[in-house]
Amino acid sequence: MSVVPEKNNKRTIWAWAMFDWANQAYNMVITSTIFPAYYVGITANKHGDTVSFFGHSYVNTVLSNYILALSYLIIVVLLPILTSIADYKGHKKGYLQAFTWLGALACAGLYFFTMDNFEFGMICFGLASVGYCGGFVFYNSYLPQIATTDKQDSVSAKGFIYGFAGSIVVQIICLAVVELHDKFGITEDHAARVSFLIVGIWWIGFSFIAFYLLPKGTPNAGSHQYNVFTGGFKELAKVWEKIKQLPLLKRFLPAFFFYSVGVQTIMLVAANFAAKELHLPDENLIAIILIIQVVAIIGAAATAKLSAKYGNVKALTGIVAFWTLICLGVYFIANANQFYVAAVLVGIVMGGVQSLSRSTYSKFIPPNIPDTASYFSFYDVTEKLSIVVGLFTFGFVEAVTHEMRDSALVLDGFFIIGLLLLMSLIAAQKRVKVQGVEAVS
């Protein structure tokens, strides 16, 4: 007989937050700083801005956006099956471990990424993304399992704060390797590749804390006689029928989708924009990203207090309105100083919108249910689909117009739609007599 884990246990919450400490090394070094600069550098210096990938030519940044979009699409296809299996068999932690190993090993594989084995490097780049976002799905699904509704905002914020703090530490280590490469007797490009290896080791090493201390996962009550593949979709169909009975949750999901198109895409392409459009030196880019992480820690903590005062949805609406203005401003960025200002503003709201979105969704889920992974699969599939749409849109517009600024302007349209839908959700909250779990958001 499975034992339901104790909620609000400090040791369990710490272990959960430490997983964020571990995996945000990928987000910092591979998504935001050293890898984008390394990638643009080795492709631009030798091949203009065009690269060949399995016999097809692409603009370098368009190819990286397409590969990221494909990796998230793979997650969209896989996770509805895996999360449902994790629920009714209690294998949540096993999948968390599998995706983490995949991501960490792929990051380590980027050590071998040169123009001589370009295709191998890009495959590792894609697999690292699959491992990161796949593991994050099962990580997110622990939130309602380890924290009561009234604690979920602060616990969610704690996870992001640990993640930002861990990413700062690993970035400083990697920056030291890159900046002091002469003292290590290696080239700057080699030092960059060493940093990718460091990320892989950091990621899997600190993840063992979560692997050891987090609960395994509680099998869903009842008998499951489904085929392992079709069963996942049948379980999700049941959850979807339940979601349709929750009017506020049903309204929140499309709003979340549209503003996530903008939020997630901007965070994924910002470094490429700085390196390619503004020719920002590597050390300047790394420094500003470190500042963003520090600001994001403050922003995530402040957002939790903001939601406590005004409510989750109103706080989210204000944050998304701010994002809308920032994205519009990106179109007009013409120099490094303007980018620095925009980057700091992004940092203020970056952690807040992610943390608050996750806890808001968690609050909309009915309390004390065993199949949290299936519910969170809808959240994560929605988010991953938004990233697929955002990256493909950004890459396609750049391929057509050859201007990243035009891509940013198109993204702002998604922010506006998301903002309008959130305003509609606020109006719905006033009309609907909310009871139980939906009343808290």
C-alpha cells in the first residue's frame, strides 16, 4: 500500500528546489550565454550566417530555433503517454531521472561540438533540450503533492530562486574557465566546450539530491487494464473531461498558451539576438545575463508577495502587460546599452511569470487528487506547444525578412492576445461564484 507523502515537509521541499538548482545550469550556459555565443561565433566566422545540416542550408540562428522547436514538439508527443503511465504506475521519479540523465549526457556531448562534426553537435543540442523540458514536467507535477494550496506560491517561487542562484554559481565557474583559458593552456573555443561538460556534471550531480529525497510517486487508485500506449491517452481524456468542468481552469489554459509563446521564445532567443544583431562581446553578454539572474531572484520573491496582496490572476495580468511593453521595445533596440536596459526589465518579470503561472495552475487543480502528473501534462504540453509555435514563428519570420526585430514584433501579438484573455478571466471570476480550490486564484 502506497503512503501519501507529507505536505509542507521542509526537507522534501528543499530537495525539490535543489532540482531547480541543478537543471538551471543548462538554461543559463546552454540557452542563455556561452553556447549561443560559441554557436554564432563558429558558424559566422567560417560560413557567414549560413550552415549546412544534413545537406540542407539554413541561416544559423534559424536552424537552432527550428531544432529547439522540434525538441519541444517531441516532448509534446511523448509526455501525454509518459505522465499518465507515471500516474497510474507511480513511476514519476523514474521518468524524472531518465530525462535528467538524457539532458546531462547530451550537454556533456557538446564538448565535442565543432564544425567538423556539426550535425552531431546539433543533435546533442536538441537532446539536451528534450532532457531539460522532459524532466521539468515531472518536477512541476510534484508541486501539489508536496505543498498545500496556501503554500504553493511560496514553494514555487523558492524553486525558481534556487534555480537562479544555482545558475549564477555555475555560470561564474564557466566564465572563469573561459576568461582564464590561457592559464589552463587551452583556446577560448576549447574552454567554451569545457563549460558544456561542466554543465552536464553539475546537472546530474546535484539532481541526485532530488532523486534520493523526493517521493517515488503514488500509483493512481483503481485498476488500469489499458495498453501502455493507448492507456496514456485514455487517462488524459478523463482528465480533460474533468478540466472542462472547471470553468476558470479552462479559461486560464489558453491565456497561458498565448503569453507563454512570447515569454518562452524571448528567453530562448535573447542571447542569439545580442550576439548576432548587436555583436555583443561574450564577456558583456555573460555579465548582463548574470545580472538578470540576480534581478530575477528578487522578481520571483516579489511576485509571490504581489499575488498574496492582489490575487494570482490580477498579478499575472499586470506582469504580462509589462512583458507586452518590453517585447514591443525590442523592435527598437539599436545598441548594447538599450539591450542592457531591456534585459534587466526582463529579469524583473522573468522568474515571476513562470513561478506564478505554475502555482496558479496548481491552485486551479482539484485538491487531494493522485493523478497530478496527468493534470500537469496539460500545463506542460500547453507550455511546450507555445514554445514550438514561438520558435517556429520567430525563425520563419527571420528567414523571410532577415530581421530578428520583425520576429519580436510578431511575438508581441501573442502577448496582447494573452493579456486580453487574462482580463477576460478576471471578469469571469467576478461573474462566477467560485468555491473550493478555484476561489484561491
